[in-house]
Amino acid sequence: MEVLLCVILASIATSHGYIQIASRSPIGTLYRWKQIDYEFATPEARQEAINNGQFIQANVIPLGIERWKDRVFVSTPAWKKGVPATLSSLPIGAPSESPRLEPYPNWDWHNAANCTGFTSVFRMSIDHCGVMWILDSGQVEAFETPRQICPPTLIAINLNTDTVVARYPIPSEFVLQNSLITNLVVDSRDVRCRDLHVYIADAWRFGLIVFREEDAAFWRFSHYSFYPEPLLSNYTLHGLNYQWSDGLFGMSLGKYQQGDRPLYYHSMSSSLEFVVATSVIRDPARVSNAVGEFKLLGDSRGADGQVSAAAVDRNGVMFFNLISRDSIGCWDTRKPYSSRNLIIVAQNNQTMIFPNDLRIDHEVPQMAWIITNKLPMYQFNLIDPNEYNYRILYLDPVAVVQNSICQPEMINLSEYNYTF
Ligand SMILES: *[C@@H]1O[C@H](CO)[C@@H](O)[C@H](O)[C@H]1NC(C)=O
Ligand SMILES: *[C@@H]1O[C@H](CO)[C@@H](O)[C@H](O)[C@H]1NC(C)=O
Ligand SMILES: *[C@@H]1O[C@H](CO)[C@@H](O)[C@H](O)[C@H]1NC(C)=O
Ligand SMILES: *[C@@H]1O[C@H](CO)[C@@H](O)[C@H](O)[C@H]1NC(C)=O
């Protein structure tokens, strides 16, 4: 296994000027792939899947990442034809640096002919009791000729027994025409994960869907802060120009204190971060009565400040993927969301092209897990199969912010020289 320690030098100045770079970044590569492959029952079964078009290797892209104990879970959405399995697991200590994905919980869930199995899993969020909540979009071939073959569905899998324990199709009244339900974050609080809620983002129809496990109820908020910013919808990445108008996307939960907890969120095509109290969105009575509760957090992240996923660690430090800057940023949630308090902890224009998902696990000490997947290149069929295109990275959230403004104890701003 290749373990890579890249140290980002403090002296690297950004040409963009909004976010500075931290002094040292302990970050490693768990796995990397040129192309994704699966563990089929036999080599013949693999060859047969290739021959009959069920497995088209170039069409498989990893998207979501989660970690539980000695495994990581990876989703591979059915965005183009030929994705034989949409959710897989991998041991953390595989001998190969490009291990084959093992369909999870087993192949049967990926071969089910109707909506009893998995269709196209986007992302996963694991609660601290060991249940993985997965978001199945129910849609196939989104990058070719999109077909909604099953309703978007929330599925719960017990990771101790590897069994699907519940599935909750999102009721059609909360799924609008052309909705793209892309992301989820589970809010589990007490020891036994009672009173569990899941927050779900609709990036194309700009909604926040809330799920309450207790009675399997759903409701949906709309708000103008879920929309994209026009100019931030125009992306340029490594010379490739494209337009994505994605709204509400990244969500992360702050610390639970005094009976409440903030949900930080942003649209993907945006440079702004917002916050809402979860006590507000957990109350279905507030659906059309909460417009003033969704608040701008602070400064803009600048012209190339689009962020996909974000997560907050136990120390209250948020990490976020800067998709137009091949970078991961941090922010200590106790400090104002201002330019001087946002820094980059990792940046690499070869190994970190399009950091897409980012999750922080429940271990002690915690680790952050990131998937980088060159999504724009995949969309335009520009993936070079001779290069490493897809990576699972990890970073130590405590070490990575040492002696930087993201370190919680670090409060004396005058210790640091910032250039803008
Ligand atoms: C759906 O799949 C289940 C389990 O494989 C099967 O029992 C059922 O008959 C199928 N329904 C349809 C309409 O194909
Ligand atoms: C979009 O970005 C391209 C490339 O940077 C630029 O040429 C174009 O003017 C931009 N469009 C708008 C509306 O800003
Ligand atoms: C990547 O970064 C290096 C070092 O900053 C720079 O020399 C190189 O031109 C960059 N390459 C691309 C493709 O941006
Ligand atoms: C902050 O740091 C500066 C420079 O090291 C020092 O002069 C000042 O006393 C510090 N302030 C506090 C409150 O610690």
C-alpha cells in the first residue's frame, strides 16, 4: 500500500488570495485506481459481464465514501451504462493499492430486477451506532438518457450484521420533477441513536428534505439560500470549462450543545456558507414558517470557492472540499467565518483533482476520508485510463490543523501573517 505524506509548504502563496495555506498537512492515500474493477465470483463471470455490456469499466466512477471500523464503503453510481454494482466495501488494509471493489452486502442486492435491490447509490452516512444510511437515487444513466426507474430511497444497513434493516422511499410529494437528490447527513445524538433524523439535499430543485426515523415521516423545506449563484455556476478546472447550476449540496453538523445543533450547508455552485438550527428543521410545523432562520454564516470563499462535501470533527473543525482548487480547506466553527479564518490544509493538482466526498469517521482518534474522482473529466469522457484517476485519501483532522488558525486553541490572530 502506498502511503504518501505530502507536506505542503507554508510559503506557497495562492494566486486567488482568499484562502491561505496551512503549514503542514499529514495526508495519505489509502487506495488509487486508474479504472475501477470488481470482485466477481469467477474470472468467467467477469468476462461474461464485459461481453454482455453489464460491466463497462470506463463508465464506473467512485463517488461516496464512508468508514466503519476496518472497512471503507464506496458508492459507484449508475450514471452511465455498465455499472454492475453500485455500493461496495473494501478492507482498510488491502494488499493492493488498487483493490477490486466487493459489492455490498453482496451481488444479489445489485442484480435484483426491480426496486427491491439497489439502483444507483450516491452517498452514505454512518450513524455512531453502526447503521449506514444510504441514498439511492433510483435513477440510471443520468449522463446518457436519464431514467427514473425507482423512487429515490433512503436505505438503512446494519454494519454489524451486514443486513438491510429498513428502506424508506421518499414520498413523491417531496420529489419534484427533475429533482436530483444528491447528499445526506445523519443526525444521531443519544447513545442508542434514538430520535434519529436524516437531512437530504435536493441539488436541482433546491430543497432540504428531513426524515424522522421514529415514525418514518418526511418533510421538505425550500429557501432561497439553497440556490446556486449565477457566476459560480461557471467552472474552469484544468482548462476545462463547464456550467453546473447545482444548488443545496454540502451539509455538515456542528457540535451538539444546549439541546441544539447547527446544520451548516451550501449550494455547490456557490461561494457562501449558511447555517440553520436543527431544532428548526426538525419541526415539520416550521416548513413554511422559518424563512428568517436560515442565515448567512460570513464571508464569501471567493471566485473559485465552490465546495462539494464538508464535515465537522469532534473538535468542532470543519473540513471542506474546494472542487475548483484541488484542495481541502478547514474552518474552526468557533471563529467567525471570515477569510482570515479559512485556510487550505491540503492541495495537489495531480492527486486531488475534484475532491468529491468527505466524511469523518466515529473512531478514536477520528480520521477524515476523501474521494477524489475528476468528475468533470468523467462527464466529458476525458478520463485517461493510463493515469491514476480515482483516489481514497485520508487525513488526520487534529494533526492537519496543528499551529494553524483552524486549531481550536489557536485564538491569537496577530501571531499570523496573512496576505490577501
Ligand atoms: C420483484 O422482486 C421480488 C424479489 O426478487 C419478486 O418476488 C417479485 O416478484 C418481483 N416483482 C416484479 C414485479 O418483478
Ligand atoms: C465563464 O468562464 C469562462 C472561462 O473562464 C469565461 O471566458 C466566460 O466569460 C465566463 N462567463 C461568464 C458569464 O462569466
Ligand atoms: C501543478 O502545480 C505545480 C506546482 O505548483 C505547477 O508547477 C504546475 O504547473 C501545476 N500543474 C497544473 C496542471 O496546474
Ligand atoms: C498575541 O501574539 C502577539 C505576537 O506574538 C503578542 O505580542 C501578544 O501579546 C499576543 N496576545 C495575546 C492576548 O496573547
